Amino acid sequence: QVQPAESGGGLMRPGESLRLSCHASGSIFVYTMGWYRQAPGEQRDLVASISSSGSTFYADSVKGRFTISRDNAKNMVYLEMNNLKPEDTAVYFCNRGPGSVHLPWGRGSQVTVSP
């Protein structure tokens, strides 16, 4: 199994927007896919997930600001992040959703939100 490849992170100011992309090898269309994030010294937490049928879940901290989407034909998963806040600063990872055997974790994409 090949680890997912995340991209699109950067240094942002509060209130700005950013879109993360993730390419996961293999056929992802049968799996719920998720975006996770890990801040320094903290555990990796689920931020958002999208099922194979398109149902979505968002952590309370990002609800209304982040949007997860997927393109099964391209094996891509996206995370649109709006109104970024300093507390969104973390390394963002994509992988299969909770309840599925995870792929090997990729290197993630660093998002830093600072005035």
C-alpha cells in the first residue's frame, strides 16, 4: 500500500482561505476518506470525512468553515478551508476514515495560520 500524498499547505493569515489536496493510490471510491490534523504535542484528530456516497462529517471546531470533497475518478480528496484561525495550525493528513484500516500515513501538509 502506498501512502497518500498531501499538498497545498502554507503560511496563511487569519481569515484567509486555502485548499488542500490529497492523492490516494488504489480505488478509494469504496472507502470513507478523511482529513486529520496534528498540532505540535497533540494527537492526530479527525477534522472531516466523506463517505463513498458523499455524506460528510465535520469536527465542531471546523464546522461551517471547512468543506471536504472527493473525486473518485482521480483518487483525489480535497479540503477547502475558509476563515482560517490560528488554532487551525497543524500538519494535515488524509487517509481512510475511522473504522477502516488506514493506509500508511503520509508526510502531511503543514498549515500555519499567523497574524
